Amino acid sequence: MEVSKGNILKKVNIAGEIIIYLFAFSMFIDSKLTMKIGYVLQGLSLIKIGLDYKNIKLKGKEIYLTFIIILIIGIIFNFISTNGDGVNKFMDRNLKFFNGIMLILFIDNWKKLKNLLYIIIVGSLLLSFDIINNSKYVKLDFIRKRGILTVATGFTISYWLEILKNYKDKKKWGEIIICFFINLYLLKGVGYSDSRMGFLVIIGTVGIYLLYIIWKLKFDFKKIVGIFLAGCIILSLFYVVAPPQFKSEIKTSFQTKNNFSNEARLIMWQGSLDAFYSSPIIGVGSAVSDTQPFVIKAAEKMNRSKNLNDAFIRRKAFGEAHSIYFNFLSQTGLLIIGYLYLLFYLIPKRFLKSQRNEILSGCFFGGVCFLLYGITWSVWGYYGVVQNFFQILLSMMIVASELKKEEF
């Protein structure tokens, strides 16, 4: 019996959708599993493209073409500048946008987006449970757990604040109440993750969301006050559910003396600036061996303490900036302009021009959370599974931006 091309394509689409769900969930439990599922997804994507290439239209073309241009230029820059495996490192960190493209191939309606929403929420709850109870169910290291949970919490809080606009619809109250308690539990997990930056990022994300609401609602006083109060309540409860030790550590967030973590970042950032000054056009390369000499020299020059000198100079424990922006600057020079254009212009432009809905807003502000978190953590490359999550949220936002609001 001859199998038609249409039947094969239908089965590939079903399989691809299921694999996307598994890929999204795996990010919360095991990065190695995510990689293995990603290989399967790549195979299915190639089959779909081969069978249906005439009907495939890439959504978010302006965003993904910019990713490709950055990838090509970055490879050329690294080929010239690196003294190590900079080309391979750069490619590994900057090919993750293909995960978003693969999602777009198989996720094409509100029902599938809703399914992804539920998967992200369940994965976030599992991750929060693991951190609070130290259960060891999740196979991610602690730094990756913190990054993913922080971004997921920003996503769910923004989603919740967005559905509050429908408070007059009694059918929405069940979802509003459930999301409220989900947010509380995720915030508790962020507190137990002992991430000061996570706390600041959540505050920053909610603050940016409130500024957006003031602009979007055109100063509708009642709605603005209601959402503002909701934001203040959830942030206040964040502090309440956090463990006592975390509350005391929050107060040290901006100390630049007698604080190893903060002082170490100042040294790494200075080293990254020195690397940029040495090669401002193409950067020094994306390998640790390219940037670490500058970090070590910065530590020697600043000479802040014996412990810091021991960590940086003798043990060579730090080799990059612990910041996606300083890493962009030092490793690829002026290519940072392309990154900033993409992340802070093209993506917000698409969001602001789209019809507003809960998933769209949740994904965008989850992305904002990622970009804020990246100020002090290398979540673009060194903790790449967090970037995978960002790419999934970005592709979900792109799909949501091109679907009709009436279908939501």
C-alpha cells in the first residue's frame, strides 16, 4: 500500500509537536536530555522542510535573518582573532536560535501555544520544588536552575498580570487565582535559590511591565492602579516567602567592598573592557584562553584582596565577564551593536506592533527577565540551556504575534 506524501507530513507534524513539548519540558530537568531531544527535533525539522518546503514561510524573518548575520560575522571575527577554539565556542553559543525556528515549524496555533504554556508552568513548579526541598530530581547544576527558574517566574508573573485586565470576566477568576498561587511558589523557589540577581531581576521585570501598561492603557487610571497594586503585592509577598538568610543577602546586592561575588564581577568587567580596548573592532575571540589573560591582568592591577588574587591569579578560576553584554563586547567587539539592535530594537518592535494577549506578553517579559539576568550572568553561552529557554519564549512570542487575537 502506497503511503501518500500528505500522510507522511501529517505524521511528521504530530511527531514534531510532541518532540517540541518534550524539548521544552526537558529544559527544566536535564540539559543533556535537552540536547538529545534536540537532535531528534533537528531530524524531524529536516524531513518537514524536505516534504513541505514550498508551503513553509518563516515567521519573524527580520529577527532570524539578523541572528544569521550575527552568526556569520562572528565566525569571521573569531577566525581572525581567536588563539583557541573561539570559532567553535561562538558557533555553539549562537546557533541556539535554530531551536526557535524548529518550534515555529510545528507550533502554529493557540491550542499548541497553550499546551506549551502549561508545560512551562509544570516544569517551573517542578524546578521550584526541587530547589526548595533539595530533592535532586532535577539534573541541572544549581546555577542553571536559578537562571531558568528566574526567567520562568518573570514569564508567569507577566502572564498573570496580563490576565488581570479581564478581572470583570468571572470565567477568568479561576485562572487568575491559580496563577497567583503558582507565582508565589515560584517566587519562593527563587528565594531558596539564593539568587540576589534573581530578586532584582523580578523587581525590574515587573517595573518595566508596569511602565508598559501605563503607556499601553493610555493612562486608564483604574486599570493602571489595579495592576500596579497587584505588582506591588506579589513583590511584597516575594520578600515574605523568601528564607531569612536570603533577605539578609539581598542587602549586600550593591556592596563593592568586602563582598567576594560583587568584587569579582568588577574585576571581570574591567578585564573585559581591557580586552575590548585591545581589539575594539573584532574583539579578542570567544575562547576562555582569549579573554582570561585580560581578566588576570585586571586582578593584578586592581589588587582588591588576597582571596580575590588567589582565585583569579593562582587558581585561574574566572576567565570571562559573567555578563552577556561584557562578553559580547570583549569577545566580538563592535558586533555587540548587532546584538543590541536585535535584542533591544527588533524584538521589542515586533512585540509593540502586535495585538496584545496573555501569551505574547508573558513571553516578551520572560525575555526581558532573561536580558536583565544576563547583566551579571553568562546565560548566553556558558549556561546555554538558559538561552535555549529564551529562544523558546522568543519563538512563542513570534508565533503569538502572527495569530489573530480572535482565535485566542
